[in-house]
Amino acid sequence: MMRSIGGSLVRAGRGQQGEMTSVLVTGANGQIGTDLVAALRARHGAERVIASDLAPEPPADVADRGPYARLDVTDEARLREILDRHGVDTVYHLASLLSATGEQRPELCWEVNLLGLRNVLEAARQRGLRVFWPSSIAVFGPATPRAETPQTTLLDPRTMYGVTKVSGELLCRYYAERLDVDVRSVRFPGIVSYTAPPGGGTTDYAVAIFYGALQEGRYVCFVRPETRLPMMYMPDALRAVLGVMDAPAGAITIRTSYNLTAMSFSAEELAAEIRRRVPGFEVVYEPDYRQQIAESWPATIDDTRAREDWGWSPRFDLAAMVEDMLVHLPRQLAARGERAGPLHR
Ligand code: AKB
């Protein structure tokens, strides 16, 4: 269902909490977008948040929840048309190919990730828009310190996705410092959530493992058991996005992207935590090309600057996240008419 909010939106604020705003979310049907759109609609009102994605229509279960526009972010004219029609003042630009898909389609990854970002930043410069754009731990690489990776360190990406994230960070800083665009960013670790599944990322196993546990009692994991990566539960990820966007401009001292983390665990530690609640859960490890990507990324992250500058503080650790996932994912599966197997509580 394609829906527009007509010409009646008032552009009355700069998008800070409590002010009138009109928001565009790109990549709205993805893992983060699905939950972020719901959070923004709860905050600003459904009609003030325009969800957009490549698909002609939103997923059926959210189709009646607010305005939706079809948008390919590489189409600059269409982007401008949507921004102008809806009087948008803030863009959450999530549309992106992730690390695993990016290795399969490197040219498309470059095009979508960087041309899309450039289109959003250029539109923001011309219209005075505020922008949120997610970077990733994929900016780091084998030459980066793997433990407590500092904010300022060697960026050494070996994936096309990581290359686009480093380039995107530099582009954001250029637009912020030279062209006065208020663009803010965080380097997300792997994100675990239950509403919409991730697609095409290396950290996807940390979500898929819950589906395996609940639906099959078994999971074939594509990274080795000892693979340790920084991770975050979706409620914390949403708090990070809103937190960095709510901060006064003067508090934002990093205009590339903030290091961010909530927890770090190995694949076998995650499996063990799930097994404590789903007895008999079996995991088989069959590493594929994504192992090499995972190994090139940090194990733990130093996010002191985010904590100091805008009060970042995560709430979920591994045990709390697993507990919450195993409460909500079965309900989500039931709502989607999917089977949750006999092993879940
Ligand atoms: C991926 O695995 O590609 C993403 C990321 C860490 O940016 N989840």
C-alpha cells in the first residue's frame, strides 16, 4: 500500500526530541529499519515518519502503520521528490548492502552504499536536513588492534562493505565540517533482534541461531565456535540512534563515526547461553567465507567517547539478551504463522 501524507505536514522543528518533525527512514524494511520506524512513530506520531525501501509496498504486517514510499537511494531525483513532498527535516539513512552480500556483489555495494549516502548528504546540504547514518565495525581489519579497539586507530577494511563504510565516514565528516551538515553516526557491532531478520551480514549467525534453536533444536553455524565479536541487542541499538541524534550539536566531537558496543561473545558462548534455556540444543560448526570476514573484525571495542560525549550506556548483556529473545521470538514466529519447535519453553 502506497500512502502519502499530503501537503499538510508542518516543518516546525529541527528534529530534536519533543519538537515537531518529519522523518524519512531509508532501508526501512530491514533489520534495524523495521524497529527504528516503530520507535520513531511512537515518538513523533505515525504520520510524521515516512518509511521507504526498494520494495513497492511495506511488509503486510506493518502496511497500515504509517506512510510508505518506494525509494532506490541511488535515484537522486526520487529522493528529492520524497523529501520535498513530505517536508522532511531528518533522514535516518539505513539503506545498504551488508558485508556478506557486499562480497558477492561488490559493484552494487559500492553504488548503493556510497552513491546513496552522497545523495542523502547532498540533499541534506541543500535543505538543511539532519542525518543519521550507521557505520560498522567493518571499518576495522587485520591490522587494527582486536582487543578494546580504540576510537582512533588504523582502519583496515578487507571487504567492499568495510571500504564503503570508511569512505562514508570520511564523506560524513567532510559534509559536517566543510558544508555544515549535521550528520551523526555510530559504528554498529552485530545486532541481535527478533522483529525482522537481518540479511546479508556476517554477524547474522547471532540471530539465525535463535531460529535454529526454536524451530529445529539445531543450528549449523557458519563461523567457528571460538569466533568472538562485539554485539548489541536491538533495544540498545535504538537507544544509541536516538541518543546520538538527541545530543546537543556541541556535544558531538566525532563526525566520522562513534565506536559503540554492548557485549562481546564467541559463537559457542552464545550457543551455551541458549542451551541453558533450550535443553538439547545442538550446534554444528561449518565455517564458510564469512569466517575470514569475522576474523578480520575486532573482538572487543572501546566506546569511551560515545559514553563521554552523549551518555551512551547499554542495558543488555548476553544473558539478558538471550532471555528476552527467547520470550519475544516465539511470539513473533507465531504472529507470522511460523512454527516454533517443541524445544522452546
Ligand atoms: C554485517 O555483519 O555485515 C553487519 C555489520 C557488523 O555491519 N551486521
